[in-house]
Amino acid sequence: EIVLTQSPATLSLSPGERATLSCRASQSVGSSLAWYQQKPGQAPRLVISDTSNRATGIPARFSGSGSATDFTLTISSLEPEDFAVYYCQQRSEWPRTFGPGTKLDVK
Amino acid sequence: EVQLLDSGGGLVQPGGSLRLSCTASGFMFSSRAMSWVRQAPGKGLEWVSTISGLGFETFYADSLRGRFIISRDNSKKSSYLQMNSLRAEDTAIYYCANGGHMSSFDSWGQGTLVTVSS
């Protein structure tokens, strides 16, 4: 199965700062990589699909990039509501797999 | 607006069975795959199973194949997860989601908690 590794495990930043989250795949997933946001006590929410497509209702400060095995989620200027856990997920092969998550918390 | 309402969780003894349901609205149900994703307490997300729009294709996590069965009833806009021979390690919040086959998991239900304990 394709193993996804996310770094860093925890990212401590202040509102207004830029966040860069990484996801690395054990083999190429092409562009079939998504990002999800999960806040405590809530269901996950799709943020980015297929590497760089913002989901409905996701602000423009969120952007995704990358290809093959290396992907990045960037939040250009953090808002208070952006602090959450972010997971990457591949749909290139079965089984579908998720990364372990990056916790973005307030510095 | 897409809405997914998952239900059916609860406390079950090891070896027991449980059937989860997910009722959808706000999109053309039969045209979308449906999936189940779980999250053990304090842990990350784990994909469980996906069924294609017309139900002809099903996919399972290797560790669950043979114990869990996914199905759907397009006339009721519902998806189901039959869970058999439950173990303590199956304890988790189970989320239904649309997509997962030819797309990402686009929308998610609120989750239903399954606790396997004696």
C-alpha cells in the first residue's frame, strides 16, 4: 500500500503567519492527492482535491501544489479558524490511505 | 446542500455485529460512490470501504475484508456498513463520506461512535 508521511507532526504559528505543510508518498500518486481539515469534535472537511483544487467554500488563502511523491498545503496568512489537524490522502491506488496528520496550533 | 446523516453506532460486545446507516440528500446519490472512514479515539483517519454509485464495485481495507460488508440502496439514498465479528480494535467513530472511488471524500457525515467492549 502507499504510505503517506506528513511533516512536521506539529506546527506552531501565529495568526497572520504563513503555514507550509508537507506530505510525501512512498510511490507516485500522480496528482491524486487531497487535503482535509479536522477540528476537535468535528468531522473532517475536504480542503483541497487533486493536488490543487480548492473545495467549495474554502478560502483562497489555502493552496495546494506538488506532484508524484511530494505535495504541499500552504495557508498564506493564518486566520484563527485555520488551527486544526490536516490530513493528506491518496486516491491513486487501493487501499486508499491517509497520512498521520499535521497539527497546526497557535504559538 | 449536501447532507450525510450517519447512524447505528453503539456499544457492542466482542464478537457481535452492528449495522451502520448513512442517509444522503442534496446530490444525485446513484451517481456517487459512497465510503466509510473510521477514527479510533485520539488517532488518525483510516479508510474502511467504498462502494461504486450503482453498487457493482466494492472495495475494502485488507484487514477488514471478510468481516465488514458495504452496501447501498439507491432508492432510499442510503449506504450501509454491516460489521461482524467485532473486536476491541474496531472501536472508533465511523464516518460516511461521498466519493472515494473516482474522487476524494467530498462531504462527510457527523460520525457515529462504535464501542466494542464487554
